[in-house]
Amino acid sequence: MSGFNSLQYFCAISPIDVVIDAFINEEQKKMLSTSDDHCAWSIRSQGRFATLMASRSENIVDGKEIDWSTIQFVPSERYVRKLVMRYTTRLELQGREVEDDNLASLICFLSRSRISNLPDPTSHCNATYFVPLSTSYCQCEQNDDELQLTIRIYPQHNDVGVAKVWEAGAALAEYIIHNRTIIKGRNVVELGAGVGLTGLVAAAFGAKSIHMTDYTDATLENLSHNVTINESWLRNRGVDPSTVNVGQLEWGEHSESSRDISTISALQNADIMIAADVVYAVECIPDLVSTVYKFLLTGYNKLALFATTHRNMTTFSLFETELEKKRIARDYVPQDSLPLVLPCYFNQPRTDVRICIMKQNEK
């Protein structure tokens, strides 16, 4: 386990076994710290699990350990149902039965309100991330020294830009939190912004302005929505929401083909370009590198900060080849410079994510 508590995993809509494992780990620690010899699946533990799950809907069970009113958006009922059903299955595997009245009531409620199991591309959920204000941050509990950032995603949608927070996006956001001087007071443009986590973090941690770009209408609509619902979060960080913008960008000959004049202006005026998980399709790489190259050409002080997940070495090798052709200088950030901050679940090892700092070759 990485040290995040079950509430943090729950809010981030982490995989159900990750949430349950974190909860059981907390229950085991309670056993060690008291003289009580109850097991981690006891009636008291079941009650605490019910409190955690039902606190998203205060009319079911009055949460005693969580002030859910401080969290604007909560996990969907579908997600809670899956968690409760999985917890019940694991409970039975331990030779236990549902003994807590609150847990039994919650199971009954979820059964009565059962919705279709068929994937619904139009259904969304909201992931909440506890973002630290400082680098001296304890992961193991919810801190006062943090802000809650909410991201709307569509897990069942076939558009990759709205489906999830991608691994490299989370890693780049974490890198920015710990290396905020790179973007402080700088105008930033983002390629392939997706659901907006990285760009919003950049705005909150010192960027003078951030212009987040993507291509599909679905992604742009969702991206704009995520900016809007986090306006108060930005203001709490002293950020004027008007400095956070969204625009459409097609890589390659963007100056000629873009319908978004504000995006072209943002590209010309930006000091730093950021992007995460954009190196994934072979056919897009030449246009991607062309966009980076044109950006860097406009000034020696300009930087491009990319986070890539190495899923396919052929794709990454082509990316490197195209960078060589354009004589783009680059340095890779050491793996030990990527501290874990956000409770995101990585489908691939974090070691597969690399952060690259690019600039115009002065030779």
C-alpha cells in the first residue's frame, strides 16, 4: 500500500479492491493500537465500512467519522454498489456474515435502487483528489494543508480524453507540485489536456496563465466543465479563473487549420508547453513533434515538459527519432524525482512513466 487512507482512495474512485485493502489495513492498525481483540471483519469494522460507503448519501446512514459536507462531489451509486458487493464477498470468504445493521440496511437500499449493469457512455462520475499545498505533506491521512480538486470522467466512454485520469497526467501533476518553480509566473499551454487534472494543478501552483487544448468536442466540453466546477478551488489558491482557458488544437499545421484563434495566440505567447500521455499513436507522432518544434522555435527560453508512459517501445522509439530529426534537445527526469502525491491507481508500474524536458538545440 502507498499510504493513502481508504477515504482518499474512495474519493479518487480507485479500484474497489484497493479501497477495501486500505480500509482493512486501517482496521488492522486499530486492533494493534487497542486492547480490543476484534478482527478486521468484525461487526464494528462492518459498521465503519458502512459509514464510509453510506456517507455519500446522508439520508441512508448518518456518517460519524466523515464530514462529507466538505466534499462537493461524491462517488456514484454504481461505484458504491460495486464496493459494497465486493466487501460482502470478501467478508463471506473470511467465514463471516453481515452482522452490522447499518451495513445490512445499506445493502438493502442498494438492492432496491439497482440500476442497469449495461455500460452507459453518457454516465459520468466525479473523482476527488486531495492536493497538497506544500511539499511537506503526509500521505497517510487527510490534511488541513490541502485542497480538494474534483474531476468529472466518463469511464465507459470510447473517447480516451474523457475516460480517466491517465497515469502520465497524474505523474506530471505530481512533478509540478514538487517543482513548481518551473512554471511559476510563466504562461503555459497544454497539449492533449484530457480531463484537465494536470492543467488545473499547473494553474494552482504558480502558472501565470494556462491554456488547455484538446481536439474532440466531447473532451473539450468535459474539460470546460472541469474548469468551471473548480473555479472556487482556483480562487482559494489565489488564481483568477479567467487565466485558465480551454481551446481546440489539431497538431501539425495548426496555424493554418485551427478554428480557435485564441489557441494560436496562446501557443505564440506561452513560455512552457506541457503534455502527458500524448505519445500513444504512431500516426500522430510526426504532427505532435512538429507542434513541439514550432513552439520551441519561437524562443530559446521556451521549454516543453512531457510525461510519457512507455506502453509500446516502437511508438516511443519513433517519438525519439522524430525529436532527433528536429534537433530537439531533451533531458529525462530521474525516476526518484517523481514522488507519489495523488491517490491515483496505475495500471502500469510508475517506472514506466518518464518525464522529459525539451528545448531548442542551441548547436
